[in-house]
Amino acid sequence: MNALSPWALSACAELSETTPALYTKSAGGFEFNVYQTKDSIWIVAEIPGGGRTAFRAAYSPEGFHIVKKVNENSKGIRFKLDSDIGRQQVTLSIDGQTEIPVLRYTTTLIPAKDLFIPFWPRDILITSNKGNPENTTGKIHLSQEGTRTGLIYLTETRPDSSAILYLQNLTALADYCEQTQTSCANVIGGSWPELGFAMPVTMEHALIAGKELTISDAFVAFDKQHATEEFQITRQFLELLARIYLLLPRPETNYQHWPDILDKGLKDLIESPGCWSQVAGHKYFNAYVSDYNTPPEIMVQLAVLLPLLDYVEWSKTELEVIKNIKDGLPEFYDPKIGSIMRWLPAAEDKLEGEEEQKQPGVMDSWYLHHPLLNLSRLALKGDKVAEKLFLDSLDFAIKVAHHFKYQWPVFYKMDTLEVLKAETAEGKGGEKDVAGIYAHVMLQAWELTQEKRFLNEAEKAAKTLQRYGFEVFYQANNTAFAAGALIRLFKITQNELYLNLSYLCLAGIFRNTQIWDCNYGYGKNFPKFFALFPLNDAPYTAAYEEQEVFCALHDYLKHAEGVEILPSVKLLIAEYIRYLVDRAVYYYPGMLPEEMLAEKPKIGEVAPKLWIALEDLQDGWQKSGTVGQEVYGAGNAFGILPRHYLRVPNESFLIYVDYPTSGFKAIKGKNIHFYTLGDERLYCRMMFIKDAASKLPDFTVTVKGKTKPLKGRQTKQGHLEYLISGNQQLNIVW
């Protein structure tokens, strides 16, 4: 039996009585009725399968004196409600354009007096047609964690009725959080059958009398087809999330001039002494600025090297720093172990064991496979030193995989494989997505050598991911690499299992994003819409993981060419990428006011004028840069420029598109054409970027299937900007 709060019991009793509805509307087989009870306004959704879900749109402890309908139309209705605490206004609309209707209810409050909020009831009550919530059962698949998207995804199993994705637009609560100095962390939750959003409580900072503010802006998507099988659940979550996303208020993006940002970052990366250490005649990147106490790590060297190579290939330039990094890589190989090591063996004696993994010969499971993946990329580019390091380490990696039966712990000893830390937290298991990055490494080995044993290893590891569901996500970049490996396996084998597993990984990524903008506290200084958290319990977003996920999602779309992937996947990937190329610049401390930067980070120092990314951007009431300034996050700009600035041979201008693109071809004297990816219902920015020395030529831009050229606008900097849709073919003549 499900326990209930007094507020839920009272609501159930009142909602079970036969009273006339204040408003009724049907959509997609669902019926929505608005009722007034003693202390609340409820929107009750009658579910086709027999269920009933009530949404509390307004609440006042002593009830409402006046309830007045205003502005009723075909889309919805607005109510004005007066009570002792002030005037509330509820705007209700139902989008029934598809078989999945979306309910939206937005509530504003003008406090009658300065007001504390010591308690507020949650806004979802699952009940039966007879008003007995204790007789209902269901499963909560996902719920908000920290400051991630304010959502709950659930299915009701008794009565066997529907699936619901509830999403609170937390951006709209900025004024409330600013006035009360509260956070939107963990405001969505509860337990069956009493769930949803409850306003952050405050007894220190009051709401200001007479000042209107939003106290709720909820979107609810309903699907009659409630999923029961894991892959159906994954697909449904992605489709429902994309359905709401199309209706969600989204902030505008701004153009950031990444060529200049890259130049500043490259100069500081090469010239700043805080970025480098020297060991046995070789130069190595520090993990963090001025972190001289930690020995060099192979992951750090390669995490910077690969984006630098992307940039060099794009720009047709040479960088001496690339040779410096490559020269030191063989020193990470230990012939006794038969593998590359995490820590530079010549400097391991500097480790003092202040953290579990900071001991000689200790490996964090993903730290073995990430460098192998990057070495394989170098090998496939023809780098023979990298190829030898990669191939010489593969048998050890396979030995470890077999020893742990493709279920990797967190930390283990390289020489004995003794487990030092088995689980990320009690009962949570180890690093689940390592099976995916291992599969990626094995696919690279197969591509390099054509040895079938590597393909077999990739498949064995990939199949173990089935057991994890949404919990597959351990670290964002590794989960994204796993998704790429899985879509490749699907194309190689045509086994639908791998396509579904790729969606599972992507769902894990998108559940760990923040699809709202933190416009309170320090959050007013930087955009954070659609930011991604590095770990499933991390309190901050991180530059390095975001940059690697950004690149991995580009690769996923490239591998998916010729595959009819889910429309929701196309939409969500493109939108994540579009927002990242705007907000990623705010990881650089020079873009932020110094008062919001941590004075004493955990590692090294924060140098505000250095164009090296902070590891962490925090919630609005916390200072950022608390971990340090991560040198291994320096790939930020080097990843963005080659993927979003299209070069035209023998021309000084660049073409910038903030969506992912494919099929770029430029023929001098003829035309340029390429495709935007994503969804045609959403828009992105295309720009012709001029250099300082020359003017832009005249352009004619057309979309395939349309005869009328697009019109652009000139920016203050002299660039030419166009608004274009996703999933289009562009043709440019100049």
C-alpha cells in the first residue's frame, strides 16, 4: 500500500466527489478537466486505459476567495485566483498536434505581503477513477538529480494505462530563486503516488509583496503506449523529451568568434609555464594549471594532442607543440606489464596516495581505454609510434576485460588486477560504460588490423551493456564513445541490438543534461541551457567531458549516415551541439567576473587571465573553478573550429554553421553545397565570416526545393548571417 501525505488524502477525497469541471478539453484520446478543491486548482487527466492523474496548478493553504475565468480560446484557458497569500494566475494550454498531447500549465503569483515559503505540496497525484491512489502502481524510470533537467518519466501499470513525461521549465523560476536565494536542485521528486515539483522552501529570504513572478511552468507529455521492454522505454523517453523540447521556451544563442578564442587559448597553452612539466628530458602537459605535484598522465597528453591534430589538419598549419607531446608518449609504456600506464613510470614516486587512485601502478578503469582509443586514432592516421604503443597494449586490455568478465571496477592494480574499489557507490556497480569504450577500442583495432578477434571482442563487450538500462551512464564522454561504437557495430552486423544499445547510451547522456538556464545568483553571468554533467552525481558541468561528448556526437551522426535513426535523436544531438558552441566559451575564466571564481581551487591555481578552461561551472549560488583550471580541457576550441567553420579553397572567408553538417563540397567558380543535420522544425545560424583584410563577395543562398533565395543580415563585425532550418540542403553561389 502506498502511503499518502495529509494534503494528498484531502485532495483525493475532494477529487472523488462529483463536481462540475471549470474547464474540459480532449486531445489524443485523453480528457483534461479542471477542478477547484478547498485549497487547490487541479487539472485532472483521464487516461484511456483507466488511470487518472491530477496536476496541482495552483495552491493556497486557506483556499481561494475568487476564481475567475479569462481568455478562454481553442488552445486553452486562463484563470485568475485571489487568496490571502496574493493573486495567482494559471494559464493552461494543450497541444494536440500529434498522438502525444502535451499539457502546459503556467502559474504566476503576486504576493499580497512579503512571503516566506516554509512548505509547498508537490503537484502530481496519481489516482484511480474512483479516487484511490493507494490502489495504483507504476514505475518511476527517471527523476531529477541535482540541477539536471527538472523531469520525471514514469509509467502506470495498475491500472494499465499510460506513460508520462513531466518537465518543469526551471528557467522560469529565476526570479523566485533570486528573491529567496534558493536553488532549483532536486525540486522535482517524491514517491509514488505523490510526485512532481515543490517550490524550494525558504524561511530566510522572502518573496517581495506586489512583485509578480512565475512559480511553476510545467509541460506534461502523455503516451497511451506505455513501454514495458527496456529498449521501448529508452525510445519512448527520447521521443517524449523531443516532443516537449519543441514546445519549450528556449534561449537565443549568440555567435562566438572561435578563431580568436582559439588563438588566445593556443598561445597560453604553449607559453604558460603553469601548463607544463619536464621529466627526464621530455615536456608533458600538467592536468591542471600549476599542478606540479601530480606526475604526468597519458590521458592528459592525448586529450590535448588529438584536438590539436584536428585543428592542424583543418588549418593546414604546423605546430611544434605536437612533436613535443608525441616525443614523450613512449615513456608511458611499461614492458613488464605489457601496456601503457596511466601515470608516467619515471615520475610515479611523486604520488603520495592522498586520493585512492593516486598510487603507483593503480588504474582507474576508463583511464586505460581512453588513451588506447586516442592512440588508435593516431595509428589510423599513419603514426607508427602510436600504432606500436596501441598494438603492444591490446593483449593486456583484453586480459583485463576477461578477468573482470566485461564488468570493470573503479580502481584496480595493474600488476595483480587486485580490485581497490569495486563500486562507484554501494550497490551501484562499477564503471558500467567502460564496456562501451572498450568495444570502441576493439573496433579501432579491427579496422587497423582486420583481425576478426577484435571484432568478436567488441561484440562480446557491447552485449553486456543490455543489463544496465538508464544506469549505463558512468562518465559522459565514455558513454558517448560507447554510442559511437554501437552504431558502428550495427552498420557492420545489421544486428538491431546494437542500434538500440546506442539509443540507450544517448538516453543516458540526455538524462544528465540541464535543459534550463540558471539565471539566478552567479548563473546570471553565463548561459547554461542544455549543459551536460560529467558524472551521474556530479554537481557541476565540466569543460573536458562536454568537449569530448560534442566531438563524439558529431562522430555518431557521421557513422549514422545511411541509417534511419530516431528523429528525436537527430533533434536532440543537433540542439546540444548548437548550444554548446555558444556557451563553451564561458568555461574560460576571463569571460566571467572574478568574484564568482573560487579563490583556492582543489588543484593548482586559477589564473583568471589565462585562456585555459575551468573544470567546473556550478549552480548559481556556488563559485566556479573549485576544482581547478584543466589543461586537458584545452581541446575546447580546437574541436569546435574544424567542425563548424567550413573552409572554401582559395577563399579568405569561412562559412560558419552552428548545427552539425554533412556533405560539404565547394567548387570554385561553381557553387558550394552541404546539408544541415537535425530537425527541419528548428532553426540554426549560418554565417559568412570575413577576414580583417577583405570584403565579403556577393552570395546567393538557396534551399533545395525552394526557388526564392534566403535573405541575410550584416552584423556589426561585417559578417553575413542567415537563419536556416535543420535537415536541409543548402546551395551557395558567389
